[in-house]
Amino acid sequence: MNSAEAGSRDLNKNERIDGGDSQSVYSGKPVEWSYRSGRNLEEDMKNGVGLSFLLMIGLLAVSVPAVAHHGNASYGHAKQLTLKGTVTEWDWLSPHTLLKLDVKDDHGTVVNWIVEWNAPSSLINFGINKKTFKPGDEVTVFIITPDNGAPVGRIQRVMLANGTWLRG
């Protein structure tokens, strides 16, 4: 049968268009042209589409928490504050660095603040590194605070005791 004859009639699902015998180029043994015994290609393609859809939904579900992590929802009605305090700890961590400060409130009570900044991989581009802050350093920190009033915040910029501004 030639290709013109094949186009003029319906082919059996297992019939080759070129009419040749089907032997494997690797083993020389005959090759079965049925997709899988007892199943057909159309059914498997439908199942494959369904499986692909479920896989995409699964990947989406896993990726949503990663996106949610970087949200600023807690700073919805953020208030900007300027804190002048003493560094107690500088945590050079991913995904966010943390600067811990002791700040005296209006009544003279020391409040421990924890303020987050960008990732180390970003701060390095601005000349900020794990040795930038040491316990005992006096700093002025400009932050935004969350809606709940907790002593935490997100750094906007920092002024060192020598007047140097750091932005990241």
C-alpha cells in the first residue's frame, strides 16, 4: 500500500501507513504498534491531560505560600517611626536580616525591638554585610510598623552613629 492508498481509506489503529514491517532498530525484534495492550492512545492522552492539570494545581498550591511570605499585609496601615537605640544583635539570615535593638520609650523603659531588612544577597549590593552592626552600636532606624502595635518593623533606612546613611 502506498501513501495515496492510505489516505483514501480509514486505517486500523495498529496498521502502519508505509506498509513496512516494524522491527526495532535496536534489537531487530518485531515491534507491537498497539499503544498498550487493552488501552488506546486517546484514553491515555485524556488521562495525561487530567494528570497534567492536577500537577499544575499542586504546583500552584505549593507556590502560593512562597508568594504570601513576601506580602506586606501586616503593614496595611503602617505607621512610620524613628527609633534611636543600641544594637543588641545583627542576624545575617535569609530570607530577611534582623536587627535587634534596645530602645527607651517615653517613660524610660527599655523596649526590645526586632526589625527586619532585606535579604543578605540584596544588602551586599549596598555595601551592607554581616559585620556592619555590632552589639553596642548606636543607630537611628527609620521603620514602618505593623497594625498590631508590636515592637517589630520593617527597616526603610538606618543612620549610623557617624552620620552615615544606609539604605537597602
